[in-house]
Amino acid sequence: MPVYTRESLQTDRLPWVDVDDFEIFVLGRNLGIPRTPQAPNPDGHTPSWGATGNNPQPSSRRILPTHPHERVMVTFGEVAVETPQGRFHLQRRDWLEIPEEGVIVSNNGATQAELVWVAGHWSSTVRMEICLFTPEMPCDYHYHDSDEYWIVFRGHFTLDYDSRRFGMRPGLMLAAGMGYEHGATAPEEHFQAVVIATQLEGRSRDGHLERAHHGDPTPNREVPASLLDASPFLQAD
């Protein structure tokens, strides 16, 4: 099926899918960063917005790659990355290919940081981005001369895929095979996803391709209809 959880990707992944694993994770606030003191209320009480101890989260993570390719992208906040070659910062939309020797990623901001980690065995990529669509700004129904993956990290919406409709939410991944039409023509709310497009094939045209302007698509991946129709995310019309 074209829609996966992290768990089902390990058991039901179709042979052509180049993504092996993914995770959305949060790094807690770095308590060593100075902050502006909170002004007291009229009764003298200083407002509190929750303590780290109530829901402790690590503020850093070490990543040692175990797949041919591994990447992290920042979807919220700012992080510092430590490598044997030096230290640098990543902000929203920035991503890093994890080197063989690994990295340490640490929250570098005054609030939590959110990241998406993705691992796979693609030969190359033409794009890694964050997409953002809303009811007022939907995603057109289109296809690609490559495979494309959406890792949803914000919002709930209805996905249009190969004349079917699937309910999407954070933690799900779409695997849109080359030539398979997909989009979100009437999203119910604001949603965001990390998008990865792998190597171009066929006529090697990058970007959104539409029937009216670019001709009929030629699906070039095996996606059995029985799997599509049995998907737990399939929505009845």
C-alpha cells in the first residue's frame, strides 16, 4: 500500500520503496541557555509554564548511521550539530546527511526542537523540502518522473492517490511511485510534511506534472490494487 506507519514500513514495504525507516522526534529545551526572567503576576507569583521534570526529554541525540543514507531535517526550532570536522547550526528546513562517523544533534534554542529522521537506500535525490498546504492553498493532483515520499508531521487531511482517498495524520508516510497521481485537493486543515523526491527516470522532468499540460502518466511501479483497497487508511467516498 502507498501509506505506511513506521511499523508497517518494516513489514509491508513494497520492493521499490527506497525509504527504510523514519522517525519524528523532539529534543527538549537546553536548560543551559539564559532566558529572560518571567515578570511576576500582581499577586507576586511568578508564572510557570511547566518544568522539564514533569515530562523529561533529552536535549541531544547521538546518531550513528546504520543505513546507506540517513538524514535529519529540522521542522521546528534550532539545533547544533557536532561532527569530528566541527560544529554548526541547523534551523527549520535545513537538513543534514549523516556522515559515517555519526553526529551529535543538540537543541540550541529556547524552546523544544522537532526533527524528522529518515533512512533509505536511494541512489540520489532531487529534492528534500517541507511542504505546507491549507484549505485555501491545496496541493494539486499531479505525478512525477520519480518516486516521492511525504512524511507527515503536522495536521490531518485527505490524500488523493490513484483515484482513491486516504486519511492522513502525523506519523504516516506516503510512498508515491513514479507516474502515480497524488495530491490533497481539499485538505480539511493546515498540514505539513517532509518531502523527498528520489532519482529522476523516464523523461526525467522534475516538478509537478499534470495530465492537461504534460500528458497522461505512465505508472512505473508495482502497486497491487488489492493492497490499495485493503489499506486501513482508505476512506469510503
